[in-house]
Amino acid sequence: MALLVQHGTVVGWSLTDLARYLTTGFAASDPLPPVPATRRLLTECLDLVTTPGGRRPGRR
């Protein structure tokens, strides 16, 4: 995990390997890396819900 800092203030966090923390319910994450299909599906999902540059649609 990495903290995101802007102008000396923590503004968020980022997981290095987000797919590794996905579970089907509340459970500890599996220590093994996710299968390639899980990583691909997560990437496709995040591509749909995020925008380049971190800007939300409709915000300036």
C-alpha cells in the first residue's frame, strides 16, 4: 500500500496489486497471486469506472 500525498496532505491510498485483495466474501486475502483472468477482469472494470487524470465526469 502507498499513501498519496498532495501539498503535504495525505489525500488517498493505493494498493500495488489490487486484484490480490479481491475475495468472494469477508476473508483474509489469499497469499498466492490472483489468476490472470481475475487481473484482466479487474482491469476492465476499473477502466470503465475511472477517467484519465483522476477527474470525475462533470467536474472541472
